[in-house]
Amino acid sequence: MTEAISPDLKIEPFGSHHNRAGFACGVESLDRYFKTQANQDVKRKINGVFVLVDPREPTEVLGYYTLCATALAQGDVPVEARKHVPRYPLVSATLIGRLAVASHQQRQGLGALLLADAVKRAYASASSIGSSMLIVDAISEQAAAFYEANGFICLPDSLRLILPMQAIAKLVES
């Protein structure tokens, strides 16, 4: 049975007080990353890791996502998105490396909540770090469908999807 979710959920940077061992989303690679690697990635500044918590239980992680800088070859940018990016050999981007919701909290819209926060953070930092798009490497066809339903464009023959910052700007500014 699923508990009621508090309306004042918070997304905050991952910290040592968050319970890594108690997190399980049902995807072994995402669980293993969070339990064994996320803390080191934060310390080494390899990834920004952000966690969703309920203030009533601030150490329990309901979900998480990661962000980092990356680049995409110009030829890999879909035609419909090329008008939004410069014509450099490599196009600067922000990568959502992982996004997961705890098994006992799935199917409540928390993935969309995490994604919305990731999009906002990526957009807010884009002018500072230079990022023309948001990229995600979906872990499955089902995950790819989730990102497509949220406006991402699927790259041909892959589970990599993009969302140009120009498109995000329209969403944020409206």
C-alpha cells in the first residue's frame, strides 16, 4: 500500500544525511549508483545529484536525478532541433544522467516532478555554463516514452533524447 504524499515535497542537493541504503527503485543499475557512487560523484564534482524528500522524513529519499555538463556532435542533433543550436562541431549540453523514483512511490507523478526540477535547473545554469540543450539517455523504451511525452525529441536509432534550451525557454517564460 502506498502512503499519502505530502504536498510540500522538496528537491534538494544530495547530502550525507540522506539515506542511501534505504533507496530502491527496482532498476539495479540506478539503485547501485545511488547507494555506492552518488556520494563520490558529488564530492568529486562529477555530477550534481538532487533528491526528492518529504519534510516529515527528511532523510528518506523518494527519488533522485543527476545533472552534468556534456557535448553532442553536431551531426547527432535532429534536423528539427538544429535551428536552435550553434554550428560548432560539438554542441554544449546538460545531461540528465539518471532519474529514479523509489518503488513504493512510483506512479504518483514524482518522476514528472523530478524532471521538471531538472529542466528548471538546467535552464537556470545554461547561460552560466553554456548549454544549448538538455540530453537524456533513456534506460528503456518505457523511459524514452516518458521523456517524449514531456517534450523531448528522440534521436534516430537510439534511446537518447534532447530538449533544446530554446524550447525550454518558451515553457519557462510562458
